[in-house]
Amino acid sequence: MTVLAPSTTHSARPLEVQAFVEALDAAQVALRAVGDQALSELGAGVTATQFRLLDRLHRLGESRLIDLADALSIAPSTATRLCDTLAHRHLIVRHRRGRDRRELQIRLTDAGIRLLRAVRERTASGWEHTLEQLSEDDLQHISSMLATLVAGNGSTISRLKGKRGVFA
């Protein structure tokens, strides 16, 4: 990893910034572990990547495979393989829509919706348990700071979202 020398035009404190980023990363790992544990317990072998596809499909509603792949920043062939597995497990259904027989539409089944809800509920409960060590004021303060951080970097985040594999 290359460490850049601090800029002379900014008053950034490199060690404090690094400590903040490392703490934020550790918090993200801890919160993600809660979701991973919920998926492990409830997902019946569904991988995190497959779950992301189910989640994105739920948010998008019935979608074409190509649109789903694009929303996840993955190759259509990867989306096809993921969908093959999820269809085999009866979590999604694929069907042709309209006259174009090449255009597959994908939607969640009732079983897929139930799995999403169960994992989300267990994850939310785990997050609440993890975060209960913080006061309400601390949570509000952290949320406000993170919202400010994101708002201040909106153009950077928008630019990065367009790159394959980032924030997917």
C-alpha cells in the first residue's frame, strides 16, 4: 500500500484521518458480520452475492437480466449463473415477456420474499443489539457526521458508483 505525503494545502491530520478510516472500516466489518451471521443462519446456503441479487431485485421489482446485472455492476454471464442457482432454489422465477423471446424477466417468488424479510429482520435485530452500547445522542451525532461526510463527497461517490465493482 502506498502512503501519500500529507498535502500542504490542507490541515488534515494524517494519523487522525487514518485512525478514523480504520475505525470506520472496523465498524463496517462488525455490522456486516451481523448480516452475514443472519444469512448463514437463515439463508439455507444462499451466498452473500446471491442475497445481494435478491435484495436488488426486490428493490427494482421485476427486471430484465441485463438491468439486474447492471444494477449490481456484474457481468450478465455472472448474473445468469446467480439466477440459475436462485431459480433452482425457487427463490426467483424467470419468464419471457412480450414478443421478444430473448428478453427474460426475473421476479422474486414468495419464498424469495420470505427469505429477504427474515434475513433483514434478523440483521436489524442484530444491529440494534450491536449498537445498544451507544447512547441515543452518540448515534444521532455519528449519523449526522456520516451524512455530512457523504453529502460533501456526493460528486465523488456518484463518479465511483459508475465504475464496475465499486459500491455494488
